[in-house]
Amino acid sequence: MQLGMIGLGRMGSGLVRRLMRGRHDCVVYDRNAEAIAALAKDGAVASTGLADLAAKLDAPRAVWVMLPAGEVTQAAVVELGELLAPGDIVIDGGNSFYKDDIDRAAKLAERGIRYLDVGTSGGVWGLERGFCMMIGGPKDAFTHLDPIFATLAPGKGSIAPTPGRSGEDSAARGYLHCGPSGSGHFVKMIHNGIEYGLLQAYAEGFDILRHANFALDLADVAEVWRRGSVIQSWLLDLTAAALAEDGELANYSGVVADSGEGRWTVMAAIEHAVPAEVLSASLYARFRSRMKESFADKLLSAMRHGFGGHAEPKADS
């Protein structure tokens, strides 16, 4: 299939490269000319702007926006709404607020343009491992783009089907049509809220181990926990790798950013009167990390760098 991609950062470029490996055609654009050139060298079709990108796509056109949530994404979606035609599809694969998706979908629908909100997880590892996708919007648009999603997803891999499930549905391959507009990013928002809690639990646990009176080798502890313990996970794998490289995590300040989804998750919990003590506390811990350095915060930074290539922001003065 053919797909336009706007935004060629860590995630966007990884999506394009995985699609091209799957023999899909990609037309690409980014404000950074070097990012465009790098992908064009490997077979993507370069474009000079959104209008040029739209002109180089065949109907029904599908354009994936992979930009930071907020005004930048909103501006791109609005411009695409003016450039595309009825039957075309706009995809927001970033971390937009789900209520914004509902508004965008309604406005684009007035012009006959379909809109999919695609919560995308996989970070810098997605190119090789595949991207887990949570998708909201019209079912016909999802079905039309199924070959794109199937290529980007991890596939079944070596994970056995959950007992009672056939293992033949798209969820078992790493992508899911969650429901109407907004539902994809809502599910991804909760996913990221849970991620906050998991990261914080590992970070605090290892901080306690570090301060114990047993002179524990934290790299060894992480390694043994990876082998059959009930808390083994990819995040623990990343923890073990970071500690094996430097047990003191000297290259990390411990200043931890929050990209919005954690706040939105807590807001949703309040909106629906659902207790979310752990997720709320993990969000507040990130706020605190910008004021006072701790080993737990350094480990949190190390894990985030490991799975997503996230750089540390500067501490608040």
C-alpha cells in the first residue's frame, strides 16, 4: 500500500522504515530536510510540504501524522483537511488527548474525510520489534489500512495465545480497533499511565535495595529477577542493562519529564470517580524529581532512555 508520513523523528522514521521493509510505498515530509533525505536514500518518496505530499498520493489517500501532541499536530490536521478529499484518511499516531480526536474527527467528517487516532507504543525499538497499536475511528478506515497496521505490528511472535482465545485476531498480532473516535488514544493514555506506575515501582524498589545494609549488587539482583520471577518484564530487562553498564547511573540526573498522558490519566480517573492511587503518586513523583535528585529518579531516567531514547530535560530552577 501507499502511505504519507508527516514527522520523521525517532518514531516516524522507524514507522517508515518498517513499512518499506514490508514493501509499502511511503511519501514523507519533515521540516528537517536531512531526515527526508535519509529516508529518500532508502527508497521513500520525498516531498516539499503537505500539499506536495498530498499530490503525490493516490486516492483514497492515507496520511499519517507523527508529530508532538498539541498545536503542531492540530495545525497539520487542519491543513490536511483543506488538502484532502472525501474518502481520504488522516491518521494521528502521536499521543494526542482523546477529546481532541473526537473534535477533529467530527470536523473532518463534515468534509467526508475519515480520521483514525492510533496510540502507538514501541519507542526506538519498534523498527525491529514492531509497534503495538490501539486504534480508534471508523471501522471501514481501519479495515482499509489493515495491511499497514499488520506490517507495523509485532505479529504473534513466540507469545502463546491467552487460554480461551484463538490467537487469530488482530489483538494477538499487536494491533486493535478499540472503537469510535478517541478510543485509540484513550486506551494508549491509560497504557502510559500504567507505564508511569510500573517504572516508579521498579525505581523505588531498587532504591530501597541500594540503601540496605547488605552491599547488594543491583545488577546481579536485576539479572536474577529476569529469570523466572513474577516481576520479569521488558522494563526489568532495560533496568538490568542500565545497571550492568553503570551501577551508580552517573550519566543520569534523575530529572524525569511527564509527556501529558499521566496527567490525562489522572484527570480521567477523577472524571469517572475511579481510585488511582499508584498512578497518581507516580505522576507526583515525576514532579518531585525536578526539584531533588535521587537514585530512583536516575533509574527511571535510565529505563526511559532505554526503551524510548528519551533525553532528560533540565531541572527546574
